[in-house]
Amino acid sequence: MAIYTRKGDKGKTSLFDGKKIWKFAPKVEAYGTIDELNSVIGAASSFISNRLIQKELEQIQNDLFEISSSLAVSEVLPVDQIANRPEEFEKLIDRMTKQMKPLNQFILPGGSRGASLLHVARTVSRRAERNIVQLSQKEQVDKTILIYLNRLSDLLFTFARYVNFLEKRKDNFWKKR
């Protein structure tokens, strides 16, 4: 089977249910950003040796496919599979945060390759969240997606700090001028 179909050559794409929409539509922007986030997480994972974080990132990538599928249809498609994930993220965040020095000021994104890419993933997650909030002003969206993405960006921030912590890299604090 060929990867190309030529069906999108005129600027439209088909949703899973067959409805054709412009490729610049808010819905396409939303699930396209989720796809970008999934790719950045995959890249970050390739530089991380901690098995717990790798395993969690892989599960997040699977979650993101569920979210994309929900967004790629005309009607609201609930994403029940992710309902408990924000709570799971909070537990992971709390567990990792207890092991690190408390934060009382802003840090600059960076550190190791894996941590740096996790910071990029965090910012893409925030953009995906903004896109889906914007989409939700015009169309119905499963609210679980918004909660998930909000917590996911917190988790990615914590993962970035934790990866640096494991690699004995100190937080690089923002210095106000």
C-alpha cells in the first residue's frame, strides 16, 4: 500500500468519519499539534536512560494517539482511556519532586539532551492545550483532554528536572537583570 493518496493535494483532508475539511482548520491544527507532541516525546525518550520515565513516555504516546483519534472526527468522541491519567501524573510528579530540591524560582529550560527535549515537549503540550481550548470555543471537545494536557505539561517539566537530577545536572536558574 502506498503512503501517498494524493487526496490532500488541494488543501483539504478527511476526518476519520469521511468529512472533508481544510488543512488549516482548528481541528486539524489541534490534532496536528498532538502529533508533533508525540514526535517530540519520542525524540526525548531516545536520550533518556531511566526505564520508569521511558515506560511512562511510551504510555503517554499511546494516550496521545487516543486523543488524536478523538479530535479527528466530526462529533465528540469521549476519551475514557485517559480519565485517570491526570491523577497518575500528579502522583508521579509528587514522588519525583520529593527527591529534588524545592523550586522557589524560575529555571531555564535545558540541561541534558533528554531533559532539553522534554522541555520542548512541555511547550508543545502547552500549545496543543491552547489549540484545543480555541477549538472548544467553536466545537464540542471532551474536557478530559484539556485536563490531561494541562497536567501533562506539568509532568514533562518535572521529568525534565528529574532527568537532570539523575544525571547530576543542577537547575539553571533565571537571573533577573
